[in-house]
Amino acid sequence: MDEQIDELRALEIGDVPWQPEPGGESRPRSRIRSESRRRVSLWAYPATYLLMGINIAVFAAMFFHGPLPALMEHHDWSDLLTAPYNGATLERFGGTSSYLIQEGQWWRLVTGAFVHVTVLHLALNMWCLWNLGLFGEPLLGKRGLVAVYLLTGSAGMLFSYAWSLLTGQGVLVVGASGAVFGIAGTLIVLLSNRRLAVPWEDLRSLRRQVIFFAAANLVLGMTPQVLGMASRSQLRLLHLDLGMLPRIDNTAHLGGFLCGLLLGLPLFRYTTAGRERYRARQRTTFGFATFLLCLFGYALSKFSQGR
């Protein structure tokens, strides 16, 4: 996988397709890999690290407003990973509360994608973001990756808010997972382009990995709901306490994922059309997506007022 990432990283966004060299022979894969290794370093992903840094900084700012200091003082290390912050703290630091959105705090659709409930929640999302960023930043560019994160993260929160209005149940949603699913959705589309200057078998392998990531995480997200249909006696046999299972909002995951797929479609043909044309298409696509999300949010606000 490292060699495949190196080949992606060696591309400039908007590169022309992999063309044969004079004489009619394509560059050997060994030469591509040696060229890409000379150009690639782990620090060549500034947008990925910027997004991770913001998430970690927000969690660090929350540190003294939650259970972690007391647990550390009493040396209760076993609960450090899973000790949750309460709803008031999550709202204070930007969590996406459906009640507060109804009061006009729409900015929470963006900030909620940078807030996390537990250390484990943060660690898992940052691990996923880092891995997808290795694939996504070469294909989207720095600004493109940040735009996809913000748009798909907001779309996931907006879908979750829409579901809460339909069901009449208030929700508080936080976490980068909607944006992570959104990046995965965009990558599934872009990695289907055979004209990228990377051997097709490598692109297909990378795409399979991203699809497996998305499918596996969707299944994991459904686990608490599936277990919730079991009886108490069945849960006791499995030594499970339903109250201890994390509450995972698959609506936000699906919303982010669908938005990511839709963002990838207009960009698909332009990934090999040259840097300027590709960036122009990105600006158009991301601008139009922002408009549609604002329009969707406006429609939801009118719907909530009419209830």
C-alpha cells in the first residue's frame, strides 16, 4: 500500500493521463516508484495534518471541562479512553444540537465535525482521517481536501438534523466521522478514473480498501441499533450492557457519504484535465454544493417553524 500511496503522491492534482514515453514504451513501475519515493514524505500532507490538528486542539481545550483530570488524579487509567464528556460541554464547544440549530445557531453544522465525546472517539476518527488523507490529498489538493471535509461533515450533520425533525427527537451529534465518510465517498469516485497516471491495478486496490473501510464502519455503526432489538436475557448471555454501547449516528455517516459521492462525480473527468481546469471545476462544484446545502437548511428551518 505504501508504494501505491507514493505513486498517488507523486501526481500533481489535475495531471494529464499516464502517457507512453518517446519510443512507445511506458515507464516501468519500478521507475515510477523510485521517482515518487524521492518526492514523497509524510509531511507532504499539510491539509490532513491541519484538520487533525484542529480536532485535537478542540479536544485539548475541552480537557479541563470533563472527567479526564479526575480520572488521572485517581489513577483510574482503565476508563480514560471511554470516559464521555457531558452534553453541556459538547454543546459549549460547538456540538451540533438540534434544539440550538432551531434557535438559529447554524454554524454548529460545521463546528460539530471537530468535537468528540471520548479519547477513543477522537483517536479512531483521527486514524481514519489520516489514512484517507494519504489517498485524498494527492487527488484533491490541499484546499480540495479541506473543502470536502467541511462540506461533507456539514451535510452529515444536516441530514441528522433533518431526521431529528422527522422523528421529533432532539439529537446532539458530534465527531468527524461524517466528514471521514464523505472523503471516502469522493475517493471511491475519483479512484475509478483509469486515466490517472497510476497503474489501474493499484487504483483498483486502493478503491477496494476505501470501499471496505466505508462498508465496515457502516456495519459497526449499525451494531448498537441491532443489539437494541435483542432482549435483556439475550444481552446478559452476551455479557453486554446496552447502556455502555456508544451511540452512533448512521444518518450523519450516510449523509456525509452520499454528499462525498455527489461531489466526486463532477470532478471525475477533470482529475486529468490539467491543474487550472481541475481547480476551476473544484471551485464551481464546491460553490454549488455550498449553495444546495444552504438551500436545504433553509427548507428545514421553514419546515421546523411550520410544525
